[in-house]
Amino acid sequence: MEVSISSPVYAGENETRTARVSVEAPYRACEIRLAFLTPAGKRCLSPAIPLTNGEGDYPLPACLLDAPGALLMQPVALGGEGKVLKGEIFLMPVERSVSLQETVEAEGGLITLFTVDSALDALRRQVEGCAKTEDLPTVPQNVSAFTNDAGYLALTEVDAALSGTSDHPVRNKAVTAALNGKQDALVFDAAPTANSENMLKSGAVFAALQSILQPTAAMDAAPTPNSENAVKSGGVYAALQGKQNTLTFDNAPTAGSSNPVKSGGINTAIATAASALRNEIFYKAGDTFDNTDSNDLLHAYGNVRGSTSNTLRLAFPLRKLIPEGLTVNVTKVFLSSICIGTGGTVETENFDASSYINTVSVHGNVIQVKLTKSGGWLKNGVSGDKVPQNTAVAGIMRAAFSFS
């Protein structure tokens, strides 16, 4: 604990100053006061000084300057059980005393402990009664270890662990650790009780087991619905033999696996296979076909009709089926070699008949194209030699078409 004066005192002054008290953390819970020995030998004690963050101010009353000489000040910490801790003694020189009237007015709040005639005798007793610096206790580092039940600092030795022989108090954390290693007193049931969380005494457990396992207890030969009896081992074994181990299910069909497959996995596999199969069997919107520049020829059959032999009907089967509702758009037709039954061909080989497309119809996987040529279709392409009416034709052709 330390005391400092707000400003120095110069020769000839008798004005008072404010004393600032600074208190270390372990002593801030104590009541802090200032003890004075005036130049005239009066010993006084100040009221309790309020602290903020370990510091507090006390305006020194003018009555302390009761004679020329020196004013001695000592901070005092009042703890519990009458313990007193004194700080270092500070000296303030006094050039001259204040007037009597000023002294009377300024004595409010001071407690006069005693008055002596001689300031020197009082100073001697003060000094003799004070502890030497080297005798003062070391400032504790752990406040909680030196705090008693009243909240004051106690300089009694505090044990760090429980002891069966020590009379000292024990640190809180040691007591807490000891309590944490214990449990509340247990409550025991006299017999097994449904939904109870209490302990059960060994004798009660033994009695309960005896009532179940005694030779006279009824035992079922095999597991029986709604029976509360014990079951013979042979009956349990026989019942288990009729069961199988827990199955492992594959999420999807897996090559080489002997596990069963989950229904969802089978459904997905079937849907995937069906989609792939459908793409192999059926045409779909967006598909196209064009063999006009390849040797992948289409086989066609039909006839030439019309009063002037101007209509050529050709039907050619495709490799896939055409679903109902799918539209076929034929854009090119080349008569590669459409032969006439009596000999010769319709027009010339690889004749481009695309501009003569009239109508297109679908029958299953067969596309039928109606080609109309004004003036009739020529035999072998010879002018004036028309293919006769109702003449059957057959052969190969090329075409380009799309689906929508």
C-alpha cells in the first residue's frame, strides 16, 4: 500500500493536500484507512476510504497541521477477526500550524486515538510500534487463498489439499475436487421394479433370479406367442434353425453377386434396358435416315397406276418400327433400280424422283410414297415408251427422311 500527496509542500505553507492511497489487489476487499501522527503528537484515524480500481483520495483536514514539524501518515488495512495490516509510513513536512478556528472546523470525520504533550514521544512510540519493512508479510498472489468467510483477507496458512491432521482451512478448488469424486447417497429398491432408476441390493437380485430359475418353474418346449415362461434351449435352437441370417441386398443388379436385389434397383434396371431396347426397335422424334450417298440400299415394291401411267407407288420396309403418332418426312427418293415385271426398269438407274413426291403414309414399319409424274413414267427412260398401267414393280432405292 502506498500514499502520495497531490502536490509538494513548500516552506511557509500551511495548506493541506489530498492524499491518494494505492492498494494492491489482495487487500482491496479490506477496509482501508489512514493513520496519522500530527506534529503536536495527536494520533488520528481517518474514515474508511472508498476505492475505485484500487485507488482512493482523502483530502487531509487542516487540523492535522497542528504544529510545525512533520505529519506522519500510514495506510492501514482492517481485515476480519481483528487483523490489521500496516503499510509504509510517509512523512509530510509542516512549516507552521493553522489557526485554532480552522482546526476546529476541519476535524469532521477524524477519529482521535490519543493526544500526548510531546510530538517526539508520540513519534517515538509510533515508530517503535510499527513493523519493520523486512518483517512485513509478502503480498499474496492468489487472493482467494487468503479470503475468509467474512470477505476479509486472512493471513492464515491455507492447505492446497485435504488433510486428516491439518487444522488449516482448505482451498475451494481442493474441496470441490473432493466433492466431485463423491456421489449422492444411493437409494436401493427392495425388489426389481419397472422403470426404477434406483440401485438393487445383491440379495434382491439373487432372490429375483431364484424365482425365475428354480426347477419348478414352467418351461415351454418351443417359443410360444404370449407366453411368459422360459423356453428350453432345444426349443430355441430348433426355432432358430428355421430362420436364415440377415440378408444383404444389392441396390442394383450386379454381375457375379448372389445377393437379392432391391425392388427399386430392379425397376431402374428394367427401365434403363427398356429405354435402350426401345431405341433399338422404334424410331423417335429427331431421328433421321439418309442412304443417298451409300450402298445401304432399301428394298422397295409397288406398281404404276393411272390413266396415263403417271402414278408410281413404292413401299419400302424400315429396320425399326414407327410408333403411332410419329410423322415421317421424306425429302429425297432415288430410283436405283426399280424393275418392271416384263423386263426393263422404271426410268433410268439412280433416277432422282425427289421432285415427284406427292404423299407419304406409314403402315407399321413400312413407308409408302406416292410419286406423280405428269406424262407418265418411262420404261428404261426411253421417251414415248411408258410403263403400262397397273404394272407391278420391285427393286432397290435410296431415300432421305426424318421423323417428328
